[in-house]
Amino acid sequence: MKKDIHVVGAVIIKDDKILCAQRGDKSTLAYKWEFPGGKVEPNETPQDALKREIDEEFQCQIHIGDQVEHTVYEYDFGIIHLTTFYCTLVEGEPILTEHVKIDWLASNELSLLDWAPADIPAIEQIELDFSVENSS
């Protein structure tokens, strides 16, 4: 039986652009793009996990807003339960520590990247949210 892995992702928005992070060659899903984040530890809320992960991986602080999406995706190594949240930077700028590349893209550019499969439903929701926002 596959292991359930609960993870969180930050959809960090700055100047109408969204932070995208590319995984390294030594990680699972090498070179796939993802929203930064990581595993939720025991006795940790998703929001606490997200703040901790962004602080550890990117050495900056975020404010966490509304949930974007919750996705369950089965990989060969386990079942990922990914919850993504809209976030804004409150202190610092993202610094590369674990990823090989970061990029700031407009919502309509996100689908141009090669994303980890679990992140794709969040991208579809973000595109919807931004198209509604821009049409009102």
C-alpha cells in the first residue's frame, strides 16, 4: 500500500506575477516545476508548515491567504495530498537554496512550464481566478 504524503504549496504573488520553482536533478520529479512548499509535519497546520518551508527553502516570510486548491495525486512513490494557498511576501526576497531555478510568471504563462502533475489542478484554478478578476 502506498504512503499518504501531505504537502503544501505557496502561490506567492508579487506585482501580478507568480513565483514558480524548478526542482533539482537529485530530487524526485527532477526538473519539474512546482509551487514552493513541502511536507506537513505531525501536529502542524498546513499554514504553519507552509510558513516554515518557505522560511527554510527561500529565506523569506509570507502572509498566507485563501486556499487555491486541494489535489490528491498518485505517484509511483506515494499518494500526494497537495493543498495550495495564495500568499504574499511580507519580508525578504526568495533565495535559491534547494531549487535550481525560480521564475516570476503571469498567470496566463504558467501552463508553458513542465509542472509536477499534482500542481496542475492549482494552475487551472489560478488561471480561472485571474481571468475572473481581470474581467470584472
